[in-house]
Amino acid sequence: MTSPHKLTQRTAFRLAGFVAIVITLTNVLVFSILFFVISQQLGQHLKAHVDEISATLADVEGDESDGFHELAAAVARHALVAQSDEDIYLLTDTDGKYVAGNVSSLDRFKGWRIIPWNDLKLIGHWSSTRASDAVIGTWTRVNGGYLFVGDGNGDIKDAQRLLLTGLLWGIALSVICALAGGYVLGLKAQRRVEEMEHVLDAVASGDFNRRIPRNAAADDIDHVAALINVTLDRLQRLIGNLKQVSVDIAHDLRTPISRMRQKLETVRLGPSNIATYTAAVDQSICEIDNIADTFDALLRISEIEAGAQKAKFVDVELNGLLANIIDALEAVAEEHQHRLRAPGGAGHPVTVRGDRRLLNQLFVNLIENSIVHCPRGSEIEVELINDAQHPMVRVRDTGLGIPAEERDKVFRRLYRLEKSRTTRGSGLGLSLVAAIAELHSAKVTMADNKPGLVVEVTFDQARRAG
């Protein structure tokens, strides 16, 4: 089970914390705007209410001589019932002396003002528990004096408290949901990562058959798991090839080394003369050269499979390349009494991205393979098939062919159809062909020519020249 301390170090959990902070700041911003707008709107409504009361009382005064007395009576009546509504009334004469209301005195001012309750000299008994903490009011000039009307800001405070409560609850729920979601996602991701760790630990211990299980989510972790599995598949193949190559090298070198030892032993036990020693040394040097050639080919295949040559790829025209190879190998084919030909051109020049030297090696190996292994009198045909997207080079012969069950095996390093290994050759020619083809994203296939063999090299994403 994943420890909480370890979980908090996970990217998903930290991302959830970051999201919680962003959501919190967003909530604060939104609620601040709402707080300001609603407070302003309620303040305007409160001022409109005060203006309405002031206008109503001013209408009571009218233009009659006793209107001021009627206004005083109306203010007195409103003051008697004002406590429950938190309304403040004060009527003074022109000298500022108290006439009626529920506060004894109040300095006059222009416009609107917010007056704390503690600054008001209240008349009568007032409850200490109020919804508001201040009064919003203004003075109005009337005939014979001045009228002050104010109202408590309880509605504004209630709305503000409600908004603040909503803000706190919103922040709390956002943080809780974000952290809970981060915990769940982090735990799930951690389990997936642990599965990867177990598989990689098993592979590191030698169990190359282990693979990371996939799920239906197809998320980023699943994508990484797929890439790791592909890498493990390739690693398993490489290690398998390495083991096979080790066995094949041991088997392939045993024969020439045994021949060398036998010849040297024969010379040592036989008659002693310079000619015999010279012949034995020459034969031993030839065997050593063959062994060196085998290792050189193995090193070259490894270098090609590393893919370093891709940085040096250029445009290579297949038409001219094949024409030069055929011209160079015609004499070799005639020595083996074969007929080497290239029927009809491919039309427009066909160009692929690649290493000209390696591509030359690929086609030379294929053609020489037919020349060496076909019986005398065979026909060998090299054809370039013009396809804008997938040009193909086809080498066909009328020789003995390769059995279907052996066609995949001949691309293995040091694999030879002739098990006795008495004929000259290292069994690396077709392995080199396969390595060069893979480097150039080409596919090599074999088929029956009835009689003989057909080898096709198909390039992918070629570019037509001209």
C-alpha cells in the first residue's frame, strides 16, 4: 500500500494541489466581484428607500403655515415604531434645535454618510442586538428646518455575511474535492507506476518475458507502458539474437580452428621442410583471414543496427546504382556460367533517402548470393519496379531456391543452409542485407520463383526525382 508521504510526492497529487489553489483564487475573485456589486446594489436600494421616506415626510409639510407642526407630528409617529426597522429620524429647526425624532442631536452634513450606532444619541430604549452596525442617511431641507432620515445597513450586512459564508464553503469544498481527486488519481497513477517498477525489476533480474499490463483508459501512462513494452520486445529480441550469435560464433569458429590445428599438427608430425611449413602457414593465414572477415561483418552489422548512419543519409538514385552493380558483377556471373540481366528500365529515376555505400552493399550481397548458390547455367534477373510511394527492387533466379521453412532463418547471423559448413562463407551476407534494409525502413521478402528464388526489397516513403 502506498504511504501518504510517498503519495504527496506524486505529480498528480501536486497538480491537484495547484488546481485547488487556482480554484480558490478564482472563487475569491468571483466572490469579491459579487460582494462589491451586491453591496453597491443594496446600498443604492437603501438610499432609494431613505429618499422615498424623506420625500413622503416633506410632502406632509406642504406650503401651509402649520405644515411644519404636522411634519413634526409625522416624524414623531415614525420615530415611535422605528426601532424594529432600525430607522432614524430627526427634525430640527433652522437653528439646529431638536423638534422631533428618535435621536437628540446630529451634526448636519451634505450628501450621504454612514454613521456608526455608537455615534448616535438615541432617545428611548433600544435593543443592543442589531442586524446592522451603522446607519446610512442624509439631511433634507424643509420649510422651517431640516429633516434627517437614516436606515440601518442590516440587509447589506446580511448579504455580505451570506456571501462570505458561501465563499468559505466554496473554497473548502473546492480544496477538499481537488485534494480528494488528486489523492485518487495519484493513488491510481502510483499503482500503475509500481506495476512498471515490478516489471522492470523482473526484467533486470532476467525475466525478459514480463510486460506491463495495458488498460482501456488509453491515457498518458498507458502510452508510456506501450512504449516500454515495445522497448522490452526489442530488448528481448536483441538478447535472443546475442545468445544465438554467441552459439553460432562458437559453432562457426570451431570448424576453421579445428582445421587449422589439424593441419599444423600434421605438419609438426610429418617431414620437416620449408615448403610444407610455408603451405601450412599460408593455409592458417587464410583461415585466420576468414575468421577476421566474420568478425568484421558482425561488427559492421552491429554498427548498422545502431542507426548512426542515418545522420549521413542523402538522396540515392536506384536506377544508376543498380546499373553500376550489374555492370560490375556481369563478369563474375559469366565465370559461374550464369546469365545476369536487367529487363527494361524503371522509367523515371527513382530516388530514396539512404546511405549509397550501404545500399550498394545490400544489392551486391543479394546478387552475389544468387551467383554463388545457383547451379551453373542459371538466370539471374534484377528489376526495379517504379512506384512513387513504395519502389521495389526484385532479384529473381532459377536456382535451387530456399525452402519456405528456412526463409526467415537465413537472415539470422551465421545461419547457413549447408549444415556441414564445408563451403566457403560466413552466413552473414543475408544478415547484413536485413540490417541495411531495416536501417532504410525497407522490407525484405522471399518467395518461390518456381524454380528458384525471388527476393524483393520494398522501400517505404520514397521520393521520386524530377
